[in-house]
Amino acid sequence: MALFVFCKLTYEERLMRCGLGNLEKRRTRGDLIEAYKIKTGKEAISVHKLFEISSLWETELEGMGLSFIKQQTGTLGKRFLGARVVNPWNELDEKTVAVDTAEKLKRSQKK
């Protein structure tokens, strides 16, 4: 009986009852977590292969040194992680970007 009632709910109501965000938010969260792992060397992918990094990052001046730079890409290139994650990453506050584990980043993105 409960399943039947659940099926009659809208997509947004079902997500709310399950404690989930919409698909776009979940994908963005996953992209941010993966970018963090690449940035910190927790993945076996060089950060320079996917991202162009702000010149301030190299010297770690101010908080802005942790920014990615948007690369010029074609229509297809906008679908890749290196292009999708730039704007959301640069919108994160300095405290979130400076966390020392992926778990802390995950917790900060649950909000």
C-alpha cells in the first residue's frame, strides 16, 4: 500500500521524502568531490590534465589561489568534468575548499 501512495507523489515530493536533492545537484556534488580528489592528489590523475589553474594557486596567495580557470571548449567539451566543475568550484567559499579530507567536503555539500 505504501508503495502505491509513493508512486502518486511528484518527483520533487519523492526526492524530499527520500532526503535527496535533484539529479543536477547530486551530479554537481559528485563533480566537486572528484575535483577535490584530483586537486589533492588522492586520484591518480594530474590536476594539470583536466584543469587550468589560477596563477595564484601556485603561490597560494589569498584564498583565490585555489581557483580553476574556465577553458575555451567546443560544445562537446562542456560536458567533461574539467569544464563542468569550474564554476561550481569557484563559487565555494575558502573554508570549504581548504578542507583536508573528501569526507569533510561531502558533508559540507549535503546542505
